Amino acid sequence: MLGVLVASEVKLFQDGIAALLDHADCVRIVGTTSLRHALANVAQLHPDIVLFDATRPGNLEHARALTDWTPAPKVVAFGVGETATELLALAAAGVAGYVRNDAAPDDVVRVVLSAMRGELVCSPRAAATLYNHLALLSRDSCDESSSSSLSKRELQIAVLLDRGLSNKEIARALGIQATTVKNHVHNILDKLNVRRRGEAAARLRSVLRRRSAEYPALPRANGVS
């Protein structure tokens, strides 16, 4: 039997969820608690699952504390609206599963059991949201890796490429020869495995903006901003 701790600031939620799960043959309620005292109860009761109230955004901080505990119980959220923002916040907090706010009583037991098996019960839309976010993270990681291989001078030139400047304009802005700029552009394209300046600028654009504070100040030249 799985030991479940129910955590919520609302006593009605505590008792209602506990009563619902108490009828399941495979679940044993080890206690109910407020979110503020959930960690202390985990240390004392050692539940397999903590079912916590996610109806308020601020409650997620308590979930993060629970998932950071060693050994950490499986943390399952209930009262989730299944918006993209909620799903990504829950995933980032290490939550193992969630119960939608329109779920039927049997769904709660199903989600708890699935979470214990390392499975996630979710709608196709939710799965697509998580999958797409993973793809974005993977792409950003590749972009970061590519940009990290560029020298400071190449990064400066990449910034100016993103602004649409020509080799001559970049040379004037940086106080170097146009042929030197041409060589740097060639190296940038080679390191990023692209053929055109526009492709290099597009690949680096999001990374450059996130890391703009790291770049050396760019000198100004006549007509170049």
C-alpha cells in the first residue's frame, strides 16, 4: 500500500481528498497537513506520495522544497488547470504528476498510482506542451554550445551581423580592416556550420540577446549605431 500525505492550507481540501483516497485498497493515508508544515511531516511520516494543493500559484514553492528533500517522496499536485504556464512550472519544480481541477474521484487514484510507477497521466495537449518545451530547451542548448566556441571579437561581429551591417560598416565600427572582418565572418559561418550571414545571425539571435551583457562595449563609428 502507498502511504499518502495530503497537504493543503484548506482544511476542507485536506479532509475531502483524504476521505476520497481512504476508500482505495492500494492507498493508506498517513496524515494531512498544511503546506507550511508539509516538510516536517514528510521527515516524520515518510510518505511515498505527497498530494499537494496547487490551486494557488504560491503553493509551488512548497512543492520545490518537498522535491529537494532527501529521500524525496513523489509529489503530485491537485487542482491543476493544465495551462502551459502551470504545466511548465510544475515540471520545473520536479512534480511527478498532477490531477486536473475537473478530474473525477477515480482519476485521483489513477494519477497517484501512475506517479509511483514513474508515469505521467496527461492530455495529448499537455504532452505536446511539454514536448515542444523540451525541443526549445534542446535547441537553445545547441545554440549556446555553438556561440561559446566563438571568440570575443567574433561575438562582437556576430552582434553587428544581427543588426544587418555590411563588412565595411563592421570594420568602421570596430576600427579594423574590412579584410579582417571578412576572415572573422568566414570563421563564424564555419564554426556555426552555416553558409550565409543571415543564417548565422538567425541562429545566434536569441543567444546574443540573452548574453548581451557579457559582450565588450562596441565602439561607435560615423553613421553606425
